[in-house]
Amino acid sequence: MDQNQELAVAQLRRAVHNLGSSTETYGDITLMRFLIARSFDIDKTAKMFVQWREWRASFVPLNSIPESEIPDELSGEKIFLQGLSTKGHPVLICKANKHFPSKDALQFKKFVVHLLDKTIASGFRGKEIGNEKLIAILDLQQIGYKNVDARGLITCFQFLQAYYPERLAKCYLLHMPGFFVRVWRLVSRFIEKATLEKIVIVTNEEEREEFVREVGEEVLPEEYGGKAKLILVQDVELQPLTE
């Protein structure tokens, strides 16, 4: 970090303390994510950080969502965790044609947190640094109207923006059918500009080739131009962290 960033982090720590919370167990790199997300506005960043801590304490009291709390969502076998991209980002794939709007909104939210936490943790190199990012791939091939879930998509992006600042490296949308364009326009209204700039809708061969290069053949499944097999998220075992 440069001198200006170090100063901003110090100011943020004081501002969070003044709000009655603490940054004691969080490193500078973690705090930098929040600062970037709020354009280095100290007051807005402090408020975001405190709200995040309060949300985390109430929604994820065990610091993770166990699989036993999200059985219906996992049974769909629609999410895959593929390993690390060429730049070291964990790669998450969602097959939308296996998804159906949830009848249990709370379980779906827990499912989103479970996925984000596990995907990010799969990028740790023995220990968490604090600036790990992920690549998300939403495969829209063979989806029908029964699979469309605008509310679910909005929830995913709102959670990313509010509780996982600067965790998204890229989000690729593949095989978007014509009827889904209107759905995406609706969803986009709820996505911040900084997040929208990280979303790529792959529509032609040049973009597809760039997508394969960015993600990497070693982790991309064969059906997307890679050499790997699909790996269900529940089949991925995380390595224990070192102190």
C-alpha cells in the first residue's frame, strides 16, 4: 500500500471505533476492499464495515453456513467449483437450466452465502490474505421460463455488493437466449456501475476465446472449451487454514 492508502486505512479504523465497533482482527488489505467499494469515503466505508459486521454476526453466527441448512438448493446439483483461473481466482459455474426459483427465500439466501464463502475460501493459499476474488460463470444454455429467477439474481448481486465488496473479479454470462435480455435489463437496474463493469456477456467467437484465456483451459470444463470435468461444489473439500 502507498502512503495515502495507509492513511485512509488508519482513518477508517478510527471511524469504525467511533461508531462503537472494531477492526482489531482485520488486516489492512481487508479494509482496503471496503474503502475501494466506497471510493475512499471514510464515513461511508465505516458505516458499510459496521453494517457488514453486524450482518455477519446475525446471519452467519458460526462463520459459515453448513450444508445441512441448504439441502433443497444443493440437491439441484447446479453449482460447480472448478479450481483456480490463470490469475489465481476460484471459478464458480452455475448451470441455470438446473435452477428453479426457491420457495424458501431464507434458505436461498443462506445458499448464496455458503457458495460465496466456500468459493472465496477455495482461493486461500493456506491462509486468508483478504483481497481474494472470484470468477462467476452463469451458463444460460437450454433455460426455459421455469428457470428464470430475476429476484434470485438480484439477491446474489446485492449480497456481493453489500457484504462481499471487491470480491468479484469477473462474471461471465454464456448462451444468453433472446427472451432473457429483458430479464437482464431488469436485473441490471439493481447492480452498481462498478459491478456491471465486471460482467461480460459472451456473444461471439472473439469474446469466447478471450473468456477461455482469462479463465484457463485447465479449470474450464470441456463443454466450454477447456480440459477439465465439472466438479460439484459439495464434492470440493477445502484445505484447513494455517495459523
